Amino acid sequence: MRKPKMTVIGGGTGISVILDSLRKKDVEITAIVTVADDGGSSGELRKNIHQLTPPGDLRNVLVAMSDMPRFYEKVFQYRFAEDDGPLAGHPLGNLIIAGISEMQGSTYNAMQLLTKFFHTTGKIYPSSDIPLTLHAVFTDGSEVAGESEIAHHEGMIDYVYVTNTYNDETPKASRKVVDAIIESDMVILGPGSLFTSILPNLVIEEIGQALLDTKAEVAYVCNIMTQRGETEYFTDSDHVSVLHKHLKKPFIGTVLVNIEKVPQEYMDTNRFDEYLVQVEHDFAGLKSQVPRVISSNFLRLENGGAFHDGGAVVDELMQIVQVIK
């Protein structure tokens, strides 16, 4: 029997926990990763190396999907000290991805080489071959450009869109990205920042259209916590409404929501930059938008933060994909 084909779309930090658990299953995995990050090390590198897609999210996904020894992972994730001059704050892995991207002519080519080098379980594709700039239009009509600037702007986001950073052409999906979505048995969105990790992929027109055209089950892993500057006061139903609004029609078939209570004293807002409010539930709103809602204990408390239990999420997803495959 053929393996189920499962594609995960989002940003590196959020989807890594799902990918790490999913790679232990007997499935074919593809990760599609946002290239709109312009903050921190990724932002500095893309300023200095034109046409480089930001490597940070790709680096985290590469680690999550690799069986590299723990020592290699520590080397790849090592971050230079703040007093190291031009190298300050850069993870070594970002520099490696940047160098190989330049050597291979694109970040797409670099990731294909690195997935072989690190014995990655599955394929990793940047959502676009060239860097993108994320734009957010707020409900008051104001607009902010740059992923790192959006969360600092006061107000509620109405919608987001992306443009090519260095030319006026319409953003295009990387090669094989559309095929991966169309050929999947299941496409998984998130978890991750709604407006700055998930939607930057979906608003690339070819990717959005592929999600509407695919016969795959599209599953959304809803965030556990609301996020400062993005989703204050959002319910789980609000998250789904925003996703459907951006693609102009319902396309999500399954939503997974955590119903385990996060201890109030457990969140470290300074460390994890999350709002001190757990996402509230609106099951009536969810059921009016999607055919299947799975609510369970998906909570993992670690290092002062609330995260998804990747194993619990993937177990639920595997039950669904085995039925629909």
C-alpha cells in the first residue's frame, strides 16, 4: 500500500513540532515554508544578499525533519554571541544556507542539497524562489510593510498580501510546490502565527488556488494562545474565518483545537512574545464553517511556554488520512 502524502505549510517554528512527530510515521512528507521573514538574522542576511530567501524558518524545518545526530544539530543551531560584530546573533545554520544558496544559485536548490546532506525525511520547499515582503492592511485603512513591523502596529489586521521584494512581478510559487499540494492526501496548515507564518504562503496566488483545487483533506491546527499584535481576542472560529476570507471561499475540512487549560502562571510573555490569553472556543462558529472539528488535549507545557503536543496532533491526523486515502 502506498504511503499517505502529507504536506505541511507554515513557518519554521510553528510547524516544526508537527514535522518532528510526522517524520516518525510511515508517510511521505513535504514542508512548504514561508519566505517573508524580515526580522533578526534572516532579515539582516536578506538585506545583504539580494535574492536570498530568508533562511531562519527553513533552518528550523530542516532540523525538525532530519535525523542528524544531536551534536550536529547543536552546531547547526549555534547562534553567535551578541559581541561578535557582524556575526552577532546569526545562527550558524543560517550562514550555511545563505552560502549554499549563493553557490547553488537559489535557496530552492540549496534546500534540495541540504535535505540529502542531513538525511531529511521528506522534501522541503521555500514557498517562493525569491524573497517576499509581507504587507498588512489594518481595519482603519493603514498599511504596514514588513513581517517584523506588523506586530508593532496598533490596530486589527484586515488582510495581508505579499509582493516580490526586489521587483514588481507577481509572486510565484517555487517549483513543485503546487504539485505537492495537488497530489497530497492531506494538507496541514500550522500551527503558527496566523498572519505572519501561515497566510504569507497562502496569499501567493498559485498556492491559494492549489488549496482550492486539491482533493486533499485540508486540516488547520489552531493556535493555543492568541498572539500579540496579530490575533488578540480571537476565538478559534475567528482564525478559520480569516483563512477563508483570504482565499475567498471555505477550503478547510478539519480543524484541531486544544481544550486543555493553560495554567495562568505558566506563560512567559517576555520570552515567547505571546499574549496572556488562551484562544477561546466558539464551536458553533467552527461547525458552521468546517465539516470536522476535533477538540482534545493537544497541550505540551515546556520551558515556561504552551506548545502543541506534536505526537497527539499527528495521531489524530493519521486516523483521518488513513480513512480518506
